[in-house]
Amino acid sequence: MRIPGARVALYSAVLVLAATGCAAQTTDLDGRWTVALELGELPLHGSFKLGVSAGYQWNEHAWFGLAWQMPDEIRRGGSSFNAEATGLEGLVGTQEEVGQRAYLHARIRPHRYAPHLSVGLVYNARDTEIMRYDDRVRTADGTEASGSVTIRSSRRSAVRPALGAGYAWTSPEGITVFAEWSGWWLRGAPQPEVAITAAGADPAFVDEVDRRLREHFTSSVFNTWHIFQMGVGISW
């Protein structure tokens, strides 16, 4: 879901958080609460995946919290990793419908300036990518299709244990910045749901493209159930 003016709204909110955080003047982390705004996608291709998070700093070694990120839509043109895996030429463009994310987790670190280990439960709603190829004659492992090709792949929604790493820093004034990636990567990505529409295609062509996509999908960490976070907030 796209939000008009999301960039302006986000930057404005960050400035408000920063100004509010300047009121705190303690360097002690123990017993602090934190609220933050975050992004779950690098701000490219019109995507932001805005989110919010809140947590409690038990001490300088342990933080417990919950993050939620809204659904988003991404248009990547010809830069899709999954589309490249098909080996087909003539990619017109791709569209990704990325479901909401939630993450209940703990951050553990040896001291306050060290990177942290993140462990918890991650929820991903359904993610879907649609890849469209132009009208031409193309081959795949000796099989042929003579028209346009559309591929739709989806990863089902799920809740899974997650493990990851990141870094969080809190200033003496209470400004907190952080970034981390966590996911269910120990077992790899699940088998996707794949639908291929290929005009004038040999059934063997469809089978070969399906095989290529599944092989790549299950081996890519980006297709696991996961969450990426980068944000800024205030602690008090």
C-alpha cells in the first residue's frame, strides 16, 4: 500500500521525536522505555514499509520489545532476484505485494556499545511477486514459448522463531537509532506457490521455468520469513 507524502510525514515525525528526546539528560539505560518509527525497506522504488516499535530496556545488556510494519507495494522494474533466476529474457517489470510484519523479540549484547543478537517470534503475512515478460519467442532448456509470459509467486503467511543481529545506540539525550535483520533462516525459505501463464508454450517450458524459480526461491535468504528494521526513536 502506497502512502502519498510518506517521505515528508516520516521525516517530520523524526524531527519531532528528536526534539522531544532532547528533554532527557541521563546516560543510564536501565529501566528505559523506547518508542520508535522505522522502515522495513530501503527507501527505493517508491517503497518505505513504515512501521512502529516499542520496547523496554531491562539493563544495558537486554532489551525486550515489539515491532509492527504495514503492508507495502514495490515496483522494481528489471531488478528482481527471483525474475533473474528464471533465465528468461524480455522482463517488462515486476510488482511485489509485501504483507505486514510483526516481531516480538529480545536484543542481547555484551555491553552497551556492542552489536546485539536478536531472538524472538516473527510474523509475515503473505508476500506475492508478479513478473511480466514481453511477447517474443523464448526457450528454456530446449523447450519453447512463443508469446508473453506472466509468473506469479507467493510465500504463505506464517509465524516462526527468528534469529538475527543488529546494532542500537542511545545518546545521552535519549535519541535511539537502530538497524537489524532477523528471520527463520536456519531451515531456508519455504516452497512458493507458483502460477505461470505462457501463451503458446510447450508444457515442458512451463515445468522448466517452475523448477528454476522454485530452486532459486528456496535457496534465497530474502525469501525466508523475516523482518528488516532501521529506525529512530526516543528513550526515557
